[in-house]
Amino acid sequence: MLVLRHAFLAVLSAAALLAPQPVFAQSSLSQAAPPAAPKGASVPQPKLSPQATLDALFARLAKAQDGVEAKGIADQIERIWAKSGSDTVDFLMARVGQAVKAQNLDLALDLLDSVVTLEPQWAEGWNRRATVLFMREDYDGSMRDIRQTLALEPRHYGAIAGMSLIYQALDDTKHAFKAAKAALSIYPHMEGAQGYVERHAREVDGENL
């Protein structure tokens, strides 16, 4: 369970402490045709939108050959998720990271309340508030924020792993197993989810999940 908990907290503990980074630029097409490149010269590729970049990364994540490759791809996904697009929210999230590190969960939650108010369409704000609520053992509140996270980003394997952790805390192996399997359907080499599924496969074998 501790390994899967680490997976759930990974985005918060790492990305929340990163310095804000610029948002991916949206690609634009010029009306005029570009000049032909000299023979043998490389042709620059247009930048992808954040959504297109995520789509490509998730496709690679599903086909990763091992855990090391998958972790590198997941890190890229999480860096995109961590970009709020708001300087104010980035500042608040830096303070959230400091508060969590200091175990001041009340302050972290107050800051995250402001984050989701300012940027309600940013999935990662809800995910990180779900994480802090989980750390406070407010499982109902955490589950509500996980569902909001998934409404905005259905592929958020960290939030799905968090759902599994909540069910584990409630001794609901059947639903914890189902959530862990759902996380693996997106991130097949997710270490914590893999371990949980392997340990409990025989226990739930044959049940209608």
C-alpha cells in the first residue's frame, strides 16, 4: 500500500515544488507558404498543443517496454499537468508544496481551496487537493475531488491510484483492485498498482468487477 500511496502523492510532492514553467505554445499556421528548405537541411516541426502532446505521450506510455521508459514518459505527462497557466496559481502551488513539506496540511488545504476557485478547469488543482484531503483522512472529500479531477482529465492515473488507496483504507479490496486495474490500463508499468493487483489477483479472481 505504501508504494501505491507514493504513486498517488508523486505529482504533489514533485511537481508542486518545481519552479513555474511556460505553457506550451499553440501552433499556428501562416497563410503564406513557407520558403523551401535547402536540400539536406532539417525542416522544423510545428509545436504541438498541450492536448496533442499529451495524446502522443499517453500513446507512448501504453507501449513502453519497461518501467524505466514508462517513468520517463510519465514524468513528461506530469510536467504538463503541473502547468496551471496562471502566475497566481503557480505562486499558490509553490506555497502548497512548502506547507505539505512542513506538514501544515490546514494551510495547504486553505491554499488549494483558493487554487480550485481561481482555476476550476485545471485538473491538477483538484487532484492535489484530493491528495491533501487523503492525507487528512477525509476520504469522502478526497473521493469527491478525485471524481472532479477525472471529469477534467479521465486519464489521470495518479487520481485513479488515489481512488484505489481510499478503497484500501476502507478495506474494500474489490473496488481497490478495480481502481488499480484502471490505473494500469493507462500506465501499464505503474509500480504500486502493479504490486497491488499481483497481490490480490487470486483473492478477487472470478468476481464480477
